[in-house]
Amino acid sequence: MTRLALLAALLVLAPGLAPAQEAADADAPDTASVSPALPDGTFTLELNNAASLDGEVCQLTYVATNDSAEDLAQASFQVGFFDAEGIVRRILVLDFGALPPGKTRIVPFNLPEQSCEDLSRIVVNDVAECAVAGGGTSAICGAGLNTASRTDIQFGL
């Protein structure tokens, strides 16, 4: 999903917000309207590997990369797991911890009582937390988020 499509989806989902074109005065030039600032840079989550351990645990290995100027104290995402029939089986929060600018972190997550072969898709449902070092939040985990998968399991927004 492109940044523009994600931003459009956020505007549709955010109650009380109107697109800049609808909110702007009809006589005012487009340059006078204010739109939300897109983050500078990207945050990438890659599902790098999925391995069944003893047939009873699915270990998902993610590579998280902060390619922004934001010094993230905490980055975590709510994700949904779909089985082979497309049924949501779990919704969990995956915590990637602190990610300074330019940092790449490899993080394994174990799903007990789950075979990797039974997973068809993983969807980032929401940003659980995107805290900036020193306080505050960042839009980089939402509007700047890119996803990828090197496995047979689909992974995306």
C-alpha cells in the first residue's frame, strides 16, 4: 500500500476529519489548505522466515528497519493471523522495542500450538505504540510503514 493510499484510508477511518479539499474554502487556492505531514523516511517490517518447531510452535522471524530520522523508544503493532481458509485465528501485539534512526533489528516471535503451514496471511491491523525517545509519538509506524514477506505467508497492511 502506498503512503498516499494509507493516508487516504486513515482520513476515511478517522471520525470528524474531512479531506482538505472538502474543508477548504471554495475560493481559496489549493496551496492554502493544510494537509497532515507525511513522515520523513520509512519503517519496514519484513516477515523474513517462518519455521515450525516440533510441529507445535510456529516461529516467525521479522526484520524491522527504521529508515527514518525518528529515534523510536518503542514500536509495536497489532497483527491478525489467518488460517488456510482465511479465518482470523489470533490477534496479537508484536513488540519490536527501541529502534534508533537507521537501526535494523531481527526479532523472532513464537506462536505456541500453531503450525506455520496452517498460516496463510498476517495483517498489520493497527499501530499499538510508536513512541519517540524523549516523549511523544511518531507517524512513521503508520503512514511510513512498508511490509514485505520472504515466506509463502502473505504479510501486509
